[in-house]
Amino acid sequence: MSRALLPWLCALVLLATPAAAGAPSARSVLQACGPADEALGQVAAEVARRRLGGQKIASPDELVALLREAGSSATWPRSLVFVGQPVDLAQAAAETRAFVRKLPASVPARCGVAVVRDEGGAEALAVIAAPHAATVAPTPRQVRPDGWVTVDVKLRVPTSEGKIVVLGPSGPPREIPSSLHQGRLLGRFQADRPGRWLAQAVATLDHGPMPVAEIEVLRGEAGAATAVPGEGARGEDPQATLLAMVNEARRSEGLPALALDPRLTTLARSHAEAMAQAQVVGHDLGQGDPERRAEEAGLRFHALGENVARASSVAQAHRSLWSSPSHRKNTLEGRWKSAGVGVVERGGSSWVALLFAAP
């Protein structure tokens, strides 16, 4: 948001720490959410300011980007925004309780709450919640000249095993050597070329593996602006553009382009439409996972994969998927021979479903 808008937006309450929770009008919302976190509170204030300025956070990836700017290593952040003149705080507290119950029950949550008001009396109250499964030792955002980065994570939840996955500016994600002892996950990697690097700590919890912390570092002055392979590709429509981006990214890694499969495109389009209708990004919205959806459509493949996203544009969706270890791994899977692409643009967002198939 342009800083020129800030003079007419007044942050009334920033519930970032227990000491800052002195505003009775909004304390109930924080209490409904959970323990306060300073970085999440900063992000909540920015989200509220943007809403009053006419902007929305289009995807969890955009929320993650704000968290990284605030110095947070949290994963799986979720947001809830209320607007009113003023905001109905009782309703906000009730909806926040239901909102928090959707987070993983086995992992404690941390929260940030902020209220922002403009000169006309309109208010926006933002709630940001994220699982708090790990604490990360301070790590410089800029990589040292030798390129080595230490990842030191203290797990706050019981785990049977842990690993560290590193994603560089290009190439597939890779697991680095690491050790797990008494809840401390430790590893070290070398950022050997300029650009954005992401280290993701993954712990095996009761319900399976879960990313519990992410550390983003930059090597080189232009690291934050490193281009994503394929983002400059264009097609005759959003679907063709996204496939062109995926194929260009694959070619940059020496992989063959994927052929467009009209049958998979029909399935992908249907799933993108279902996500847009439900306002939820997911692989199973009640119609089954990709394998089941393909089977019910009479399609048989040796293997199937799916990437889904919601972003402000197709290009941003491609960038977000490339910046995710699991999604980039899917994009660069050598077995895939064909793909189906579904894009639904609605309400300022692009809802994306990509299906990959091996015959």
C-alpha cells in the first residue's frame, strides 16, 4: 500500500504483546484467538491498513511474505478481517474462536490482532493466527560472504523425526544433513549463488510431517528481486500463460515441456471453480483427491500430481508455487508428460489448479 495513504489511517490498537493488550474494546478478540505474538501483531496492523485502503491479501503466500518482512518464521498463517463503523467486537470474538479451531489442534497457536480506523470512522480489525510449533535462533537475513547459513530450530511439540529442506533460486528442493537431539533440529547449508533461499524445518507430528518453521535469506543485493524461471512467458489466455510458465521453468532445468491434456484441463478447471466457490485452497473439497476425481471421470494414469494456489494474478501464482518446496518439486517432476490447467479469475484473485500426469 502506498505510504501516502497512511495519514488518514489511524492504528488504534496493536495487540502484539501482553503489555499492549490494554484496550478493553479489542482485548476479547485477542483472548478468543490465543497468546499474542509481536510479529503477527505487526502483520495484522498492515493487513487492516490495506483493507481500509481498498486492498486485500489474496493468498496465504502474500501473508507469508509480510511475516518474513516482520522477522517471523511462522508457517501456515491464516487471517480474518472484519470491517464496520465500528466493528462488532462481540461477533468478531465469536468468529475468531471458530476460526482458531480450524488450526491444527495438536499445535499451540500464536496470534496478532490490530484495529485501524480512518477519518470517516470506518474500522478494520485484522486477526492473524499461526501454529507456534518451533522457535528459530536469530539468523541474518543477508547471507555472509562465504555463503554458509546455520539453521537452528527448537521444536515446541513432540516429534519422532525432523528434517531441513532447502530451496534455492533455481533447481529442485533438497534435504540437507541435519541432527535432531532433545527437540533441537540443527543443520547448515551453503547459499552458493545469488538470490532468495528458503530453509524449511519439517517435523513429523501425530498427523504426519508438517513444516514448523521457515527461514528466508538473500544472497546478493538483488536477491529479493530474483526472477522466477518462466514468469515472463505469455499465452493467449490465463490457462495457456500458466502452462507456458511451467514449461519454461521446466526447460530451465533441462526437463521436457508438458503437453496440454484437454481431459485433465476439464478436471483442473472444475477444481479451480470449486475452490473459488468455497473460497478455500485445497486438494479435496468434498469431491475427492486428484486420483479419485480422475477415476470418476474415467481417466487412468500411472501417477498424478496437483498444485493449487490462489493469488492476485497468474504470474503471482506461478511465483508462489515456485517458492514452495513441495510445489516446485511437483513442477520439476521428471515423470510428468502431460498437464491440465484450470484458472478461475474472480473477485480480484486467480484460483489455480494444475494437474500433472504420467501415462
